Amino acid sequence: MRFAAVIAGLLLAGCAVAQPAAVPAGDSGADWHAAIMHVENRHANVVCTGVLVQVNLVATAGHCLQGAGARELLFIPAGTNHAWRGMEILAAGGITEGAEVNAVEVARDWALIRTAPMPIAPIAILPMTKIEIQKAIAQGARLASFGFAHPDALVEHTGCALLDVWGEAFFTTRCPVRAGDSGGPVLLIDAEGARLIGLNSAIRNGETLVVNAGRFAPWASADDPFNTRALAQADNQTSD
């Protein structure tokens, strides 16, 4: 099955969407905001968003790498001016060119980058099925998408709604993401805090395609996600 789509990090600025709301700096009720990263790719002059999933591990969209080496990637946590440089990359793949993407390409559009440890609490990963997401929302959890559509401020995109879930590969939402939001987290938020369920990858006819967190969770939760077998395992998992 083919999907007519555009890469979220490259062609979103022209979309007619509702104005997002800037996240207040220092919001004491959401300390997890600091775990969301402004990502700079100095190799290709690309700006994306990422999320801290271990104290020294950032998840983002694979296409945000655009041929960069780890040292050409900078990560700036929301609300700070301090940057951490990438040290090592594990990437399953990523949408890199063209207007046609398929389910396998979207499912592979993730990357994990090792950094020096950050004094920030990571956001927990929670891979979920469609029924589990729907149940959580019915019980009061909020579906939200975050990113750096504005270059100097973390933005929460309002109006999010779950549309469909395509197996374990990806799901679609009505989160109105924009340029700079690629790799940004899609979260379920309730009284207990925020949990990461996916990463923004691409848009198609007003829908946002989100990589299911289950695609990268095994490596993000591992003691050493950069072991020599990890990338081969990722390729095998996402080429089914």
C-alpha cells in the first residue's frame, strides 16, 4: 500500500492549521517538558524535535538525520540554552526523499542518538494498541503532540485526535504539526504525567503519520541499545 505524503520536517509550513499554543517555560505542573529537545542537524541545516527516553538517549525521526554524523547533531532541552552533542547513532531508516512513502518506510523512520548524560528525567515509553489508546483517552488521558515549530519555543499542538492505527507500525492523528516538529513526541498525558506513544514522521491529506513507539522501544529501553546486533535486528523487525 502506498501513501501520498510529505515529510513532516520539510514541508509543513504551508499547511492551514489551527494556531498552536506555546508551552509556558517553567510550568511546575509539567517538569517533563524539559525532556523534549530542539534538534539541530548542522550537516544539512535541518531543525527537528526529539525526546529524551534515557538520560543519555534521544529519540527522533530518522529522516531528521539527513546524512549527519553524530557530532553534527545538537540537542537543546526545552527551556534551556545548553546544548548536548550527539555521540553515537542507531537509526532504523527514515524517509529521506520523494512524495510517496509506504508503511514500512514510516515504521523505520526513527533514530536513537546517544549523548552525554543529561540532568533531566526522561519520558517513559509506552507502546500501545489502538484499543489501549482509546481506553486511556476515554478514562481522561489527553493526546498531545509537541515540537519546535517555533524556533525558540516548545509548542503544544492542540486539536489532537486519534484517527487509526496500522498494526504495530504507525498510527494517524489530527495533531496539526508544522515544520520543525518532525521527530517530536506524541504523548498521552494524565494526572500521572506524560508517556511517549509515538514520534511524528510525515503528513498526508491533513493527517499526521506517527511512528508507533513499539518500533524503537526494545532498543530505547535496553541497557546498551548500541550493541553490534541492534541495527540488524531493527532492520529485520521493520521489513516484515
